[in-house]
Amino acid sequence: GVVGCVLPWNFPLLMLAWKIAPALAAGCSVIVKPAQETTLTTLRVAELAVEAGIPAGVFNVVTGSGRDVGEPLGLHMDVDMVAFTGSTPTGRRFLRYSADSNLKKVVLECGGKNPAVVLDDAEDLDLVAEQVVNGAFWNMGENCSASSRLIVHASIKDELLKRIGAYLRDWKTGDPLDPENRIGALVSKSHFEKVSSFLDDVKSEKLSLAFGGETMSGVFIEPTVVDGVTPSSRLFQEEIFGPILSVTTFETLPEAITLANDTNYGLTASVYTGSLRNAIRVSRDIRAGLVTVNCFGEGDATTPFGGYK
Ligand code: NAP
Ligand code: MG
């Protein structure tokens, strides 16, 4: 049938590929609506598809806003399925569009607030620090599977933060075309405003800034680590989609699992431990679609990607 593919802006080519490749391979035609911020990537792939001889009408692109293009696609009686990645509120809308039209299939991928749980038996804190930094700050944190909550045993927090600080010295912020820099601009001015509003919370909640916190030129935010974040904080609960990592401590394993699960999200998680038994226990008890052990990972092509809640 006809598959509507509605894309976010954070990985313009990858998100497109994830959606169109399975649909085309299954013999479906696609109608792609890219995010307005990153439309040109999709148009270039469409040009290449034509050059490669794809039959007319199989790979279609409609550009425009969510209101003007996404909504009509979601409500269309001749669209058999929608594959969507983006925010939870928009994901909910696609379920409603389906209910209000032809009950089309809807596949949603709607973000995360993913925990990195570090137990006191973690063997190599340098490795943990490197993985936590990558998980939190890769792609400016504009990543649904970003490990944005560090949940660490109280007895090793200071030592781990020290090593995270050492890794962060290499994460310079600035012109993304300069290979010296690891953190470039956020995608747009309005997204910058949203992300930097969480820095205001750091001040108003009197939280302590372990690293970073500076903004530059109205589009850059330094990799930022906020200590002492409690579950009631917006920093703990909401998907920030920027380079801000929150730190929360625990004393017992059940407490760590409760903290990890204490959000509306359940996409990915990581656990760091030297004990196979603890690795299995935490992986089982955290409600997340993908749990990685002693590393940050996005899964691989042979594992499904999706979450709970
Ligand atoms: P979004 O607003 O949910 O947009 C995703 C896609 O849905 C875009 O193509 C958008 O079109 C379209 N859309 C927006 N409103 C719509 C509506 N009423 N009906 C139908 N389609 C609609 O997400 P975003 O603007 O890309 O990013 C906002 C937040 O989403 C981020 O801050 C982050 O929290 C989350 N996000 C999650 C992921 C993920 O991988 N899970 C990826 C990106 C973003 P427009 O071109 O008009 O925006
Ligand atoms: Mg948008």
C-alpha cells in the first residue's frame, strides 16, 4: 500500500533511510514529509532515486509544515500506514488522525529520557565516563536515545564526575565544520530557546552546575552537567534534546531501578556493572526497549528499535 513517512530533523538522512528502505523493499510506495528544517536532504535523495531509475510515483516527497502536509497525510483515506518519528504530542496526533479516518496502521517513535545507571561495582570508571559523555552529548544531545539522566551510586559519584570532566575537556563547542569541535549549533533558534530554558531551571531550582552551562551566539550550548537533580525536576522528567546531562544518586539497587523507571519514557537505557547478575537484573527491571550493558549503544540493524510507555 501507501506508506506516509513523517520525519524529524535530527538525523535527516538516517531517519529517511530507516523509513523508506523497509517500505520500498516490501513493495510499498512512500510519501515522505521531511521536517521543514531539513527538507533539502530528502529532496536530494529523491533526485538520486530518479537518477537510479525508480518508477514514477513510488518515492514521493511533499514539503511543508506539519499542519499543511503532516495532518492531511495522517487523515488521508488512501494512506495505509504512517511511520512517524518526532515528539510525543505529534505522535498522539497521528493516532487520532488514524482513528478519525481509515484506521491506518501507525508506527511511532517518540523520544526518550534515557537513564545511564552506574552501580558501585562498575569496573572501569574511565570507560564509564567516556561512554556517558558520548551517550549524553553525541549529536549535541539532539537524539531520542541520548542518555540524558546519569543515575549513579552515591559512593562513586564524585570520582565519576571528575573523570567525566576530564573527557569533556576534549568536547569543544563551536563551528561544526571545524574538526576540533565536537558540539556544533543547535538546529534552530527556537530549539535553542527551548533547550536553554532548562538552564534557567538550574538557577531557579538552585541546582549545582558540575560542568558547562554557558551559551554562545544564541545557538550554541556547551556540554552541561547538572548535579543533584531530583525526580520532581523538569530536568529529570522532560526530553531536553540538547547537551544537558542530569545527575542523580542512589544508595540501593531497587532505588536505582525506581529512579530509572520514574519518567513517562522508556526508549533506551544503559547499565554499568562488573556483575553479570546485576546486569541481567537491571536490564530486566528497567522498562526500556533497548538496554545496553557497559556501553552506550543505539542497537544494531538486527535488533528492533522502539520503546515502552
Ligand atoms: P515534531 O514537532 O513532532 O515534528 C516531527 C514531524 O511531524 C515534522 O515533520 C513535523 O513537521 C510534523 N508535524 C508537526 N506537527 C504536526 C501536526 N500537527 N500534524 C502532523 N504532522 C506534524 O518534532 P520536531 O519539531 O522535529 O522536534 C520537536 C521535539 O520532538 C524535539 O524537541 C524532541 O523532543 C522530539 N524529537 C524526537 C525525535 C526522536 O528521534 N524521537 C526526533 C526529533 C525530535 P514540521 O516540519 O512542521 O516540524
Ligand atoms: Mg518542527
